[in-house]
Amino acid sequence: MPGAEYDRDPRRIEWQARLIASTPALRQIARELLVVVVDSHDSSPALDDLVRKVRAIERFLSEVPEPEEQTEAAEVA
């Protein structure tokens, strides 16, 4: 996407920046919620579903793919 596309909606860019900046705090809240629900041993199906979602996101974040090996052609260039 050309750089000019980013200049079209400054509010959207600001929203994305705030989302990125808030992510660590939101992740911490999700982790705390997970601990509270798991420790309570008395959760509703809705909370159990949230726990599954948090665990899935944590797995996704922790499974960083290995870097691809460079091919010989890339090494020559």
C-alpha cells in the first residue's frame, strides 16, 4: 500500500496507535482474568469460553515462527 494511503484518515491512525500502546495492559488484564476464573473453580460457560480465547491468544503470541533459511540465490545477491 502506498504511503499516501496512510494519510487519508488520521483518526484511524491515532486509533491504531492507541490500540498498539494499550495492548500490553489489555494482555495483563486478560492474564489476570484467566487466573481469577481458573482459581474460582466455579465459572460459567461464558467465562470458560473467555478462558479458551485468552489461552488461544497467548499460544498465538508465544508461537513465533522460526526465520526462514536463506536460499543460495539470496546469499549470492
